[in-house]
Amino acid sequence: MHQIESGLYQRQGKALTNFARTLPAPQSDLAQELIKDPYSFDFLALGPAMSERELEQGLLEHLRSLILELGKGFAFVGSQHHLEVGGQEYYLDLLFYHLRLRCFVIVELKIEDFKPEFAGKMNFYLSAVDDQLRHESDAPSIGIILCKGKNEVIVEYALRDSTKPMGVAEYRLSAALPEPWQTELPTEAEFAREFPLMSLVKLRIEVEREIRPLMANQAEGERPAALGPMLNELQRLGLAPQTAERFRNALHVMNRAAHGLDVATAEASEATEIAAAFLAELRAIRNSRSS
């Protein structure tokens, strides 16, 4: 059911490759059928700002799902597999061995669209693996370049004169939350409604934290615990910022937000602006007193 829902039939054997020219007939046909385009990585919870390292780490953490997506015959050899060539060190993103093709398969991960230089780098890796890892009974190693996107004409030109077997395919991440999460997490509309309230509550807490050090010289029992009396005490001590009265008006809105009562968007926006200015003045007063 999963393979039907993920459109396996439309993806199987659709990658752009040079297998027909670089592999003998029986192996080239089998290799072509084994590579998909695009690959579905909907088991990953990664955003568009991910790095290549985060993509690789996510695939390793879901190795079973990755193997299932790659298909039958793929055996995991390692990640960041070390190679030394000409006294310099190189690392392969993912290295597999295919039990039916009897060859190593190098997978390079790219978080951008395909570029011609990716093929040159893969050609280099394949030569190194064939020289250092390939057994005399193994078939030529194969490279798979997985990219965020590709221009088919550019891929065709990049692979046309390559002497090593390689293919280029895209990967797809899930565009939606898994169904169990959709019922647990707030909707976009709910979040948009609640976010101004959460900002007000956070500001209220930060204001309280800034006021307490200003009353540090008072005995513990004399210190007011509520924000309103705290503000009165600041004014009595001559430490209240210039925006104190405006903040007192905004405090009513902040208290409603803290108790989960509905607050109009315009009210929340105005109260946030006043509270932020009041907080900045409190910090300036504390800094001047400490210096």
C-alpha cells in the first residue's frame, strides 16, 4: 500500500543515467530498473533550511526506511566513508553494496539543484572506489547523485561523455505533517490567534524579572508580589520609567492575555509595543544603577 500511495510505478526506473552506454546489457537494464526518480523521503521531518549534513543524519537515523525506499538488494556499508587519494582525504556521503548487481553503489546528497561539476566529482569517486574497494569479481561501481532538483538537459550533457556509470535523481520531502500530528498540533489559524497572547505573557514575565532587582534593597516581606503593586512601589522609590502610566494601561490587556481571555489584535499589538518600550527603559535604569 505504501509503494502504491508513493507512486512507485511512476518513479521506478525513471532516473536519468548513462547505464546503457557504460554497463553491459544485462546489468545496465537491471541497474536502470533499480533507480527511482524521485525518491520519497517523507519519513524525514526536515525543513527547507536543512544542511546536507542534516539530510544525511536524518537518513541514517531512519536507515530502515531509507533501505526500504532504495529497494531490494541494497546493503549499507557506511556513511562518510573515508578514501585517501594522492595523499588527500575524501569522504563518501553514503556507500552501499548491491547484492544483485554485485557492485558498490555511491550515493551523494545535494540540497541544491544538479550542477555539471557534481558528475565530475562522482566520476572521481567511482574511479577511487573501483581501485581501492572493488573486488576482481565485482561489477563496476555505480554512482547515484540525489539532488533537490534538476534540469534534464544539463544532466544529459553532464553524463554524455562520462566513462563511469552514474545516475541523477531528485528526492522529495513530505509537504504535510503526518496524520497523527495534525490532530495534536494547532492549526495555522489557531496559532495566528494565540501568538500575540503568548508574546504578551512572555513580556509580562520579563518585566517582572527586571523590576525585582530594582527593589532588591527592600526587606523580603515588604516586596510586593503582583505586578501592579510592583509598579506602585517603583513610582514611590522614584525608579519608574517615563512610560510607566502607559504601561499601567497596557497591563490590563496583558492580564487578560495571561488568563486566557480574548484580546483584540489591535489591542494586543499596542500593548506589545508599550510593554517592549517599558522593558527597554527598565533595563536601561538597571544598567545605569549597576555601573
